[in-house]
Amino acid sequence: MKVLYIITQSPYATAAGFEALDAAMIGASFEADVSVLFLHDGVYQLRTEQHGRPGLFKQVTKAFAALPDFDVENVCAHKASLVARGLSEESLLMPVKTINEGQVATMIARQDRVFTF
């Protein structure tokens, strides 16, 4: 089964990043073909040198770099979302494939399940 997790929320605004990471790792452990897409404010999850507010949400953004250890090889970021937020591929905590709008639509269409966080 092909499963896509789309992350649209910035870190520390909600627990969405933590929940998406947890869901992706669980999906991969059940041998699903897992992909992760960072879209809109979700690209902020990939920014290096983040600091959460104590007592609110755990800092999980660095844990996204562990996705390949769980056989999650298809990790993408929407190029226009990165550009709109002043981020470059060099400013991200891990290498990701950048994709355009058409590729986002194709990626979504090829999945059996899509979850948005």
C-alpha cells in the first residue's frame, strides 16, 4: 500500500509535526510504501537550528532526519513553499527532493491513502 503523509503545519504551532512523524514511522514499520511531503508552512519543519518553547511541544524536527532509517526514502518538499518562506535546500536539516505543483498533484494521485497534518 502506498501512503503519503503531507505536513502543512509549522513546528510548535500544534503537535502536527510530531503526529505526522510518528504516523510515518509506524506506517513504514508495517511495510507500507511511505512518502512524506512538506507543503506550505510545513516546510518550516525542515529548517535547521529550531528552538521550541519549553513546556509546549517536544522538538521533533531533527527526528525527521531519521526517516530513511525507517525505509522512508521518498521525502519531498514543495519548492514554491520553500521559496515563499525564504528557505533554500541548503538551509534544511536533511536532503529532500524538491517538487513543483504538477509533481505534487501526481504524487498525491499515485497514493492509496493520503493523510494531511
